[in-house]
Amino acid sequence: MIPHDRIEDENTTRARTHARDLVHAREFIARTNTDPEAVIAEVARFSAAAPSWALGTGGTRFGRFPIGGEPRTTEEKVDDVAAINALTGANRSISLHVPWDDPADPEALRQYAVERGIAFDAMNSNTFQDNPSTTRDGAVSYKFGSLCHSDVAVRDAAVQHNLECIDLGVRLGSKTITVWLADGTSFPGQANFRAQFERVLDGLRRIYAHLPADWRMFTEHKPYEPQFYSSVVNDWGSSLLLAQGTGDRALCLVDLGHHLPNANIEQIVSRLAMAGRLGGFHFNDSKYGDDDLTTGSIKPYQLFLIFLELLDAGNGRMPPLAYMIDQSNNLKDPLEDLMQATDAMQVALAQALLVDQQALRGAQDANDPALAQEILHRAYRTDVRPLVAEARRRNNAALDPIATYRALNSRTEKIRQRGLNAVATGI
Ligand SMILES: [Mn+2]
């Protein structure tokens, strides 16, 4: 755990500069007919879950370069999320991935997390790998798909694994199961598109039937990888069809990296929200494909536009969706990576809150695209960092999370406790 008084000490060294910057930011923003206090409050309310599989170093198929001190158990993963939450004040939950996480005593794990201020976000099932616990000790294989498989025994095993994830999640206090399927084909003619889709729909209905009344089920689309010709849940349209064909609490999850280049993701967000089927997000960024780069590191303007659509869906506030970070790379300390993502989301949210909605509607009604762009850019180009830092301070977190993490030698301390060779599960 990161001691709160150490964070306070670090904040004290930055307090005067922060106060000066905040006065300036407040003055500037007040001139744009926006209440800076409302922006700070909404940013302070926001939280994004950290995924248990992004707490160790990521990698590529060419290699992985562990940095040491990675969490060896799910408890240590909770510790790491508690550590970044202490610094950001905006990562109040963890999302588990079964069976990479397979707690022997879920009630004890839940208590462990509660004591550290961490809740359990969506449960993630895994039918894209063969694991003894999900493939009936090797009796079946997901090589040719899971819910879409031609063999009913494989489909049954995949359904059963999802039911077990829900049962585990109930014991942890989770309320959501996210189903991401690697199902698809790598070669034309390999399978019938329609037969695969109908089998997936049938499997999702069976999983949905097991949901407790206060649970939701998310389907997550992706156009390609690991299959390279077709995915069954290839885009938001297929995801929406599955949700609509399953039940009211079946919703769509948007992973920013799961789109073909140049897709208008903010418009997809608007469409799904309009259809009442937007359930959650996996935040990351990409240049070429599912790169899992740090949120906001490549296309920060797109991130701003996405938050603008979220505020539109929530009538000026962030709608109560499941927000999670889903990123992984080979180069950074994963905890710093997650804190940078959290900061990028808070900055994008603050910028989106600065958009003068009344003026924007006026420009739209007057068919004045130049003015509409001026209004968006005025908000996007405002330096909102003092407001975001103030939101963190009010959440008893760090004015500067990364600098504080480094000043406290947090990684060195983890290596000392867990060892240089401690490597986390997950990819
Ligand atoms: Mn994802």
C-alpha cells in the first residue's frame, strides 16, 4: 500500500504551483460560461476499472520483457490497483479474467479488496485458450471456436465456463459478465457465417438465462484477430443484433482498439447509446490495429469526441456505464501506463464538459460548420490539467500521480517485496 501521508508530502511540494494554476484555469473557464466547480466535481466522480491482466508487463508474439515486482496472485493484483487508486483516486475497481484469476476463496478475496477500497468490476471469461478448467481437462478444444463451434460438446463447455464465471462473480460482488469471443474463421469457406452466428446467439441466450436479476451481460466486438478472415462478433452491428436477440440486460461493449482503421468510433458510441444498448468501454489507443497502446497516446482528439458523445448520452453527466482500461505494451511500467490512461480520460472528460452545448446547437441549426469547429476546439485546446489535478486532490489522491509514484520508488519497493522474477499471469 502507498501511505497516504507520503502522498500528502508530495502534494505539499506542489501545492503553491497548483493553487496558482487553478486560479488561472478557473478564471479562463468562467469566461466561457462554464462552471469550473461542476467540471471538477464530475471529473472527481469518474472512475475506470483496471484489468487484472494489465498489471504485469505486456508483450508481443516476439517477446516479453518483465520489469520485476509483478503481482503473483490476485491479492497482489488488488494491491496494485489499490496503489494506483491511492495516486489517481479514479481506479476504484478491478476486473478479473478467469481462469487467469481463479481465487480459491472468493469471499476472502472480496473482503481483502473491500479493506483496500477496491470493488470487482466485470468478470471476463476465457474461451480463446484451452485451459484444463475450461475445456474439461482437455476433452474439448477451442481451436475452432467456442460458442460457434460445430461440436455441441465444445459449445456446452464454453457455456458452462461462462456460468461458472457468473457464479464466481456473484461471490465477489461483481454485476457483469463480459463475453469476448475469438470465434470466427481464418479462411473463406471454413464455416458458414449464419450457422456460426446462430450458434453464438443460442449460447449467449443460455448464459443470459443464468444471470442474476441485477446482472448485465456484455458482448465485445472485434473485426479480426485471432481469426483473420471473419469474426462472428465482428462489429457493433453484430454485437447489437446479439444483444437485441438475447434480452434487455444484454448490452454492447466498445473496445476502442477493436475497430478497423479510421472507423468513426464516436458515432458508434452515439448509435449504441441511442439504441439503449451501450454497456461499457475498454479504453486504449491504436495506430494500426488492436495495438493496446496507452489511452490518449495516439488520438487524443478522438478520445475527447467519445467523451462528448458519452456526455450527450448522459444529459451532461457521465452515464453509469462500465468504464475499464484495456491496454498492454512491452515498454512501460504497467502501473504508470494505467495512470497515464486514467489521466487522459479525465482530461478528455474535462474538455468535453467545457463544450458550450447551447452555442454548438445554435451552430448546428444555422448550418455553420466553421463555428461548430471553433466551439469544439475552444474546449479541446483549453488546458484543463489544473482542474483534473484538483479533482484528484479532492479524492485524497496525488496532484501528480506518476511523479509521486516515482518519488516513492514504488517499483523498486515491489521488486524488493516480490522479487525481480515475479511475473503476472495474463497477456
Ligand atoms: Mn477488450
